[in-house]
Amino acid sequence: MGTKELFSTAAGHAARFRTADDLRHRPMRDYAASVDAYAEALPSRSSPMDEVLDELVSKTEPGLHLMTGSRFFGWVIGGSHPMGVAADFLTSAWGQNAGNHTASPSAAAVETVAAQWLLELLELPSSCSIGFVTGATVANFTCLAAARGEVSRKAGWDVDAAGLFGAPPITVLIGDDAHTTVFSALQFLGLGHDRVVRIPADDQGRILPAAFSQALADTSGPCIAILQAGQINTGASDHFQTLVPLAKAKGAWVHIDGAFGLWAQASPQRRHLTAGVALADSWATDGHKWLQTPYDCGYAIVRDELAHRRAMTISASYLPLASEGERDPSLYVPELSRRARGFATWAMIKHLGRSGVQDLVDRACEAAAAMAAALARVQGIAVINDVVLNQIIVRFGSDLPAEQANALTKRTIAALQHEGAIFAGGATWRGMQVMRLSVINYQTNSAEIGKAVDAIVTTYRAERQATEE
């Protein structure tokens, strides 16, 4: 089989998987069985490419979630839009190392244009720099590396050159309900995931302004304040118009973890939810969530380009230097060799345009509100959060004692996952077991929401009846 035939066959497998209407929204095979399926001795000789491709597909697909499905509501996962996937196919085929502008001029150039488009969509200052990274985890890491360097520099210490040994201590203020990946980023940067000042939050996970103000008053020296656009369970955003000026008055660097919530900025109808977010110093967000690009695609956005470059620049005699007006992608990310993520980003924005991105956000939020309202009308089902964006948390047996409600919620989630008409995950929120629903797939319309609600209500009632018998 030649290259053209191989690529055509692979595309055929991809199209079949994406258009099949008989797949469940869960894997048909678990991890242990998947390991067994792949397990064999190291091959001693080569195999024909067509046979390898067919075997890869047959061994892989039974262990896949239908994450691209219209009723997949787990983990805030976008649907990998066909336009982005097609661009990603070409990205792999082109085989570009997007490490610098000389190695791949097109990869660097497309990032330059896509970065400006992103800043316009997200209503952020046009002078910001953007690093195209794997996702919000590395975006948070990158932005906080810039923050660490800048607050240390202002205190008379070059942390990038001298490290943290003997450096002025940095105080990190962070909300109690911040996402776990932000704590990971702090760990990777030597700032410690436990060596932080945790600020109490309200019932939606938003930092309490009075507590934040008090924590700032108790702080001296270099300081980084981490706020949130889109709490992972509730979708709520911190009160940026109040909190950011308070932090700035103290000289703190303000970073926003906005993996999905920052995209409220793209919608005039939702922008009030993130009012004041543009006042911050850095922002982390994902493309593979609301923009529907394939994995992996995230953006580290920094107001101070020089601080961004200080933290990330990799230099060596064999690497070309950027001339005036040229953008070297390696100056804004922790990787040198890396995937050309700008192509899929450019393709998705070009395909959707401003109005299409706005529509994506609005439709998901409207679908989430309709879903929450339908579920809340059923006796014994409670929607715990204010559904302001695309996140819903649901509790089953809300009219039962807490222990029984927790058990019923777990059983309902497990039964839903096993049946496979939809996929939703569980979580613990304020000591309660809840089901999390993330409505963010470009295909999720009112009809799909109706099917999902029917599946949830039917399963809940069956589990409750089984318990009561």
C-alpha cells in the first residue's frame, strides 16, 4: 500500500467513526481488556502498513469514549470539529517542527495571525503575546512562569537565572475552588501546591471579595493572585472588576485560569459574566474546549511580552534569532520541538468567524439552561448551581436523607454510563455527591438535549424504584 492509499484508508476509518449513529457514549472495553488486546511480544520483523492500520483500528475503537458525540457531557470536552480535524490531518502530514520561524515559516506565520484573531475574539489587549501550548495545564504553567519571573525581578531577583534559592518569597493567593491543574503548575514552578494562601469561596466557587481583600492586606513582598473564569463544576467566574484592582493596588500579578470560562468574552450576551477580566496580567485558556479544535491545543496569553519571553526563551548557537518584526514561536512556550497547533486554530476561526464562535458559546449556554430547567422540574432531582454558563451539577434523591441521596446519585451516574446513551461524570461538591454535565459540543442542539434529559430521568426513576422496592 502506498502513501496515498494509506492516508485515504485512514481518513475513511476516521469518517466512519465520526458518522456512525450506533455508538455508545462510553468505551465498550475497559483498560485491562484494552491492555490485553494490544499485548504481544516485540515484533521481530516489519508488517505491511495496511495490516498495521487495520489492526490499530480494530484494537483501539472498542476502548474509546465517544468524546466527539453530541451527548458527551464529561470533563468539559469540545467536539473536535471536522474543520479542525481536517487541518490537524494536514498538520501531521506536513510534519513541521513549529519550534521557530526559520524551521517552518508558515507554522510561525499562522500563529501570528491566529493569535491576533484570538485576542480580538476574547476582547483582550491587542499587544498581548500568546504561546500555543498543549492545553490549559501548560498555559497556566507558562503564564505563572512569567508571573514568577516578573514579581521576582521587581523585588530585585532574577529567578530565571538564579533560581528560587535565596529568592524573596512569593505569596500566591488562590481561591479554595481553583482547578487542580493550577496547583500542579505551582508545583512544577517550585512555588508549591500547598504553600499558598487559599481564599474562601461562595456557594458557586467564587472568591469572597472581603476575604481576598484581607489576604492582600496580610501580604507583603512579591505576590501572585490567581483568579478563575469558569469554575469547573458551576461555571461561575470570580468578581474580576472588584478583585483585579485590589490586587493591582498591592502590586500583585493577576493571572486568570480561564480554560473554558474565558470564552464568555466571545459572546456579547455572556460577556458580563467575565466583566473586568481584561484588566489581568495573564490568561490561560483552551482551544480544544469551546473553539472545538482537536487535542492538544491551548493558549498562554500574557500582557507583558517581555516578561513572557524572559520566562520561556530557549537559546543556543544553532538556533536562528528573530529579526525585527518576526515572531519566533519558541519564545512563548516551554517546548522547542512541538506540533504546529496554529493551523487548526486558524482553520476553526476562519471557518466559524466571529459570529460562529459567538453562536457556539450562546447555543451551549442556552442548551445547558434548558437542560437544567427540564431536570429541575422532576421531583427528587435538584440542580445545585446557578446555571450561568455551560456547567450543571445535579443531585438525585434531593428529598432523601443525605446519605441515601449520595448513594442514589452514584448509582444513577453508574447506570447512565453503563447504558451509554449519554456520558456524564460525578464529583463531590460541598460534601455532596453530584453529577456534572458540561454542555460544550458543537453538535448539541435542543433535540440532543431532549434525548439526554429523557435518558437521565428514566435512569434516575429506575434506580430510585429499585432502591425503594
